[in-house]
Amino acid sequence: MTMRELEIQFQNAMNELQASFEKQHREWQQRYHALQQQLLEAQQREAALHAQNEQLARKLSTASSVPEQHALVKQIKMLGAHLDALAKDAATFNHRVHNQPPRAADNFSGEQH
């Protein structure tokens, strides 16, 4: 092989190496940009979730500081009031039943009251 042929082979090999390097470099750049985009989107999702978390924390703080304003709490309190009224009525009824004198029909001794 002559020196000229060696130079040509060497130049061809260098050209292939450079083309391969440029191709790999483009692929890495594309991957890098894709990862950068994914990172940006993840940061945006994180910021949105952080804002939503803050909003929910504020709602929870408000809810725990003023529970009477919530419909479910109002309903539970109303139900509790009804149960208290029923319990009072039942206690009054039991008190009257146990403190009434026996009726004549209940008296088997024949005595009349």
C-alpha cells in the first residue's frame, strides 16, 4: 500500500469518526433537551401540587377554626339536638310511668283506690 492510499484510508476513517461523533452528539443533545423538558414539566407539576396543597391546608385550617359553618357539622348538631330531645321525652315518660299509682285493673287484691 502506498502512502497516498494510507492517507486516503486514514482520512476516510477520520471522516467516519467525525460523522459518528456528530451523530452521537446530536442524539445526546436531543436526549438532554428531552430531559430538560421533562424536568421543566415536573417542576411545573410540583409547583401546581404545592399550590394545591397550600390551598387545601388553608381550607383545612379554616374548617378546623370555624367548624359550625360546614353543612355536615350543622346536620350532626341538629341530629344531636333531636336525639337529646327524644332522650328527654323518654326520660319524662319513664318517670311518669314509674311514678303513677297502679290502676284498679292492675290491683288483684280487690282493693279500690
